[in-house]
Amino acid sequence: MNWKAPVLLLVGVGISNIGAWVYLLALNLTVLTMTGSPFAVSVLYMLIPVATLVTNMWAGSFIDRLNKRTLMITLDIMRACLIFCLPFIDSLFLIYALVLLINMGSSMFESTSIVYMTKLIPKENRQRFNSLRNFIQSSGFILGPSIAGVLFIVSSPNMAIFVNAVALLLSAFVIMLLPNLDLKDEEAVYERVTFAVVKKDWKLVLAFGRKHTHVTWVYLLFGGFVVFLAGIDSIEAAFATKVLLFSESTYGFLVGIAGLGMVVSSLLNAWFAKVLKINLLIGVGAIITPIGYLVFAFSHSFLTASIGVFIVTFAITFAHVGFLTFYQNHIPVSIMGRFTNLIGMVEAGLTIVMVALIGVFAEWIAIRPVYIFSSIVFLLLGCYIYTVVMSKEKEGFYKDEVSEI
């Protein structure tokens, strides 16, 4: 396999990911300075699943029909322009509106990039590529906040926001260097995307889901896994600072250890990609992740808390690499955008509910009991995911064949 194009894609992903972290932290500080309200900042995080809900109803129909490389370039440039405008706006409502549009673009970009990756990377190299992609993203998890901190010292949050706009433009340039994988389809006459077409696409995805129940069930279960991650993570900072009484700098160091867990796990996945089975990655990752949360939930010292977050991010990476590879190997690329977005709507809706419920109960009861209870329920889900993905191993289901529409 020629790795030139995949490496370029990883570079584009890395630039965009680092910029996204810089932008997120800078925007948090900007809104907090404007309002002095933690709730105003939390709205920024709620806009992420809201954008997914709004976008996924129709975006898949466009993604599966348009040129993927051109769409990614366009989305990068549009997001760069919108982000560049943010520092010049004084209205909180307009900032939220722009952030919603930026998040909608990010949601579309993520779905489009997965389809493009699946077409670009041969089946036998997907697991290694996904591991390297996770490594790049986890490196951004560490480097992004560090770069943002330096920019805050030497300049201002506004400068950090401008840096992300430039990063997205660089990402667009790198994507321009990638091969156009949709050239063969460009002569085809595509039907205009209307409400009737979107409705027909939904029926096609639902029909595929009914025909391939195991694939759909694994996808939905992993969606539940992601929902629990979002819900528990939403009170992680409060747990560390209010229950464990860590300072902001100590919590920042804890976040760095979490990033280290992702880096180490990604490298191990890349090195042993030919040996590690996809269903084991998903199943074991789904069990070990909540165990890490439980270690963190019962911790009373920095050492125990560090071990907990390291276990969490280490295991999450295994689960994510396994699931993404499974998904790419079993969903036909012709409907991948529509399938991702339709199921993603369910995941986004449940994420909003989960984050709200955990936040409310943490406020009413106490943070530690809610954290422990959520982690225990999460562990039960992880055990069930393990039994589901291991049940088909003898049938050879987790080999790299693609399910038919």
C-alpha cells in the first residue's frame, strides 16, 4: 500500500484537531469573560449534540451523493470563515448561532471524512490507519491545550481563535493534495435532494438495518457506550475540583495523563494491528473503560485518580479503533453517510438527555454517588456489549467482508 495519501490525510486531521482544541478553550474563556456565567459556557457544549440532531436529519443524503474531497474542502473553508468572525461579535446570541453553524459543519465533516477514509484505505490496512488516526487525535488532546495556554500568555483568546481559522485553511489545503476518489461517479446524474428523497433514504437505511440486525445492534450499543462517556465526562471536572479538591493546574495535569493513555493505546494498536481482533478490541475496551471510571470514582488521591483516567482513555482507544474498523468493514460505502447520520441522531438525542440527567442528579444528590452509580450501569452495558460481539466470533462475522444492501 502507498501511504502517501493516508499520511496527508492524517496531517490534515492533526492540524484540524489541534486547532479545534485551541478554539474550544479560547471560546470558553471568551464567553466566560463576557458573561461570568458557567452556565453560558455549558451551553457551548450542549450546542454540539444539538448541531448533530439538526444536521443528521438531511446531511447523509448529500454526503453520499456529493464529491467527498470537495465537500471536506468546502466545509473546512466555511468553518474557517465563521470562526474568523467570532472575535468581532459582541452578542452572545450571535456567538451561539455561529457556534451552532460551525458545529453543524464539523458534524458533516466528520461523517464525510469517515466515508472518504473508507474509500481511500484498503480493508487490510484500516485497523492500523484508525490507530494512527487516534494517535494524531490524542496528540492534539495534549498539544492543543498547551498551545492554547501559550497563546493566552503571549496574546489573547481572540488570537487563539484566529489560529484555529488558519488551521482549518491549512487542513483544506492538505485535503486538496489528496486524490479525488469520486471521479468515476461524477458523470452520473444525481437526483435533486428533496424531502421525498431524504424520506426514501431513511427507508433504505432502515431496511438495511432490519436485514443486518447484528451490525445495527452493535452500532446502537456503541452509540450507548458513547452516550455514557459524554454523560460521565460532563461531571468529571466538577468531581476533580469539588470532590477531590484538585486545583485547576492539578486537574490540567490529570487531563494530560488522560491524553497520554490515548497516545500509548493508539501506538499499541498500530503496532499490533495484525494480531488484535476487532471484536476483542470492542468487547474488552467496553468493559475496561467503565472499570477505569470506577477507579476514578472511588479515588481519594491524585495517584489513584491518575490511574483511573489513564485506564479510561487507554481502553476507550481500543474500543473506538475496533468499532470504527468494524463499521467500515460492514457498512457499504454507498450508504455510509446516511447510515451514520440517521443512527447518530439517536445518539445525539440520548446524549442530551444523559448529560442533563446526570447533571441534575449530581446537583440534587451529590457528585460522587452519581459518578459511582453511572459507572456501575456503564459497566453492565460494557459486559453486555462484550457478550454481543463475542457471540458471532465462531461464525467469522468479524472478518472484513462488507454487508450487502
